[in-house]
Amino acid sequence: MRLHVTHRTRFTYAEPVKDSFNEVRLKPTSSGGQTCESFHLRILPPANVSEYIDLYRNCVHLFDVSRAHRELSITATSIVDTRDTPASPELDATPAPLSGMGACARTELCHDFLQSSAYVETSPELWRLALDIVQGIPDAWQASLAIMRHIHREFRYQPDSTHVNTRATDALLTRTGVCQDFTHVMIGLCRALKIPARYVSGYLYNGPADQLKGAQASHAWVEVYIPTFGWCGLDPTNNQRPDGRYVKIGAGRDYSDVSPTRGTYRGTTERTMTVDVLVSTSAPAAISDATSASVSA
């Protein structure tokens, strides 16, 4: 599919603020059958933008606004070609014995994605639930699928029931949340079984015939590492493997590694943030930020 993505974040402050330093992870990756054809980042007030690749190979843009301002607008527009066929084992495949997954901890590729992280602590509760879910399942891929299906079946998708700082253990208690929470819980359950798991940030296109949760907003799903196949995507929110409707931005240990925007500033703590996301198969209407700084790639 050829998908057009517009992601706008607007911060409004009760009083003028200054010395705003920010980093954003909004550029879709070109890997795994996905190609970012174009990317355009607009900042208002205008700012100089630099770019680097972080530890997990995600593209990061940095900028600062030193002068006083009462509003900050960040708009990213992308055109992405995606692949419909997921690069994963067949649903009934058994490619990797669960008993042998402990060896992954000795590889640089997987080590970070088997440890506790800021939002995902491999607690006794997660470990016990993981064992219950995969009882009698000897294969790591089949265990991952069982965990995805359990979360989709037993957890309730409820917008605004959690917040951006909700941890996996908190979501586990309430069995409610959104895609970020379901992803963190699945990561914790997989790591408890020595299956490397990482957090993926991106978007999801909800076509005319689709009824998918998490569309038209930032979306999150999981990638598990399966020997001989590599990183394989699973979406516990929608109980499916990612396909051509998914746009991947980046991956990390949890949300803290791939949050779309992050920054600091000097001034009032009273602020509001609004986020608008549009994913479509045709070019959206132009967004007018006539005086904004921009970077294209």
C-alpha cells in the first residue's frame, strides 16, 4: 500500500515559555519491506533541526526554540510504501523450541529486549500468568501467538482509561487500556518466558471495510525474536500480524525509547497538548504553517 501520514502535535502554554529543547521520532523507517518515500517536518516557531540515529536504529530529529513563545507546533508528513505480506512464520509453524530461547540472552541483538525496562518489569505476576497462558505449548512462536490472543480476549480496549506513564504491571491489574498498555503487557509476558520482545511505534490505516482499534492515532505493537526468522510483528490490540496497513516508525525496549515527542522548557507548567493523526491512501489537504522551519528527507 501507499500510505500518506500526517501527524501534528501542538503545545499551548498559559504563559510564554522559552529555552524549549526537543527531540522527535516521527520519521517512518525504510526496512522490513517498508519504504519511506518522503518525509517533511515542520516546526513553528521556526527552529534549526538536526538529525541522528539512536542506539536502536531509530531516526531522531532535534531542535530548540530559545525565544519566548506561547505555542509550539510540530507537524510530520510522510509517504510510505508498505508490504501486505508479513515476514513471519506461518500461523501453525513451530520453528523455535521454547526451551532453547534462553540462548538469545547471550546475543547483542536480543539482550536489551529480555531485561526489565522503564515501563516493563518482569514481575512474578507476569511470570505466573505467562506460564498459565503457554501451558503445554513447547514452541516460542506458538507461545507468542497464545499470549497475543489471550490479551486480545481478556483485556478490554478503553480509551482514556490509562495515561502515557501507565506501566505493564498497572495495566495487568485492571485488564483495561489502549494499544500502548497491551503492548507493554505482551512484552512483559514474552520476556518472562525468555522470548525477546520489543516495542514498535507507528500508525495503522483503517480502511473502509476495517474495524481496527488504534487507527487514526499513534499505534503500538510488539515484535518478538524468532530464531531463523528474526523480528516478527504481532498486534495484541487487534489480534493479528502487522500487514500493509501498518506504518512502522521505530522500535525500542518500551514506549520511553520511541515516544513521538520529548522535551524540556523553562516557564509555566500549565500547558495543553493536542495530537492529530491522519493515515490515508490519498494525499491529505495541505497544512498551512507559512512561517515554519522544515526539514525534508
